[in-house]
Amino acid sequence: RRMDTGVNSPRVLVVDDDELSRALVAKALEYEGYQVNQADSGLTALQVINDWQPHLVLLDVNMPGLNGLETLA
């Protein structure tokens, strides 16, 4: 059963340097009613986390630059 997407829906940030993977995960979450934002790097993710304050962050570990583990630190 799909949830209604609205301002009270949980916010999920999807972080992955692979555009197709990121888009597929985001689409599936949006279909289920989540508010979804995307980031293509650890640095961008940190900015989005501070500005948007997601409830959940799905984070790729293997990314160039600031990888997933370094983003958590």
C-alpha cells in the first residue's frame, strides 16, 4: 500500500555517485510515499543533511572523494 507523500512523510536522503542506482532507489522510495532528496557525493550529502534534516540517510560506502564512512565521521 502506497503512503501519501506530503510534508509529514518521512524524509530520506539517497547518497550515491552512481546516477542510475541513486535514481532507482529514489523512485522506489517516492512510490512508497517518502520525501526523497539525492546527493552524488559525501560533501553534498553533508550540506543536504544540515539543510533538509532527513529522517534516514541511505549512503553508498564506495564513493570517490569523501566516501561513505568518512561522511559518517
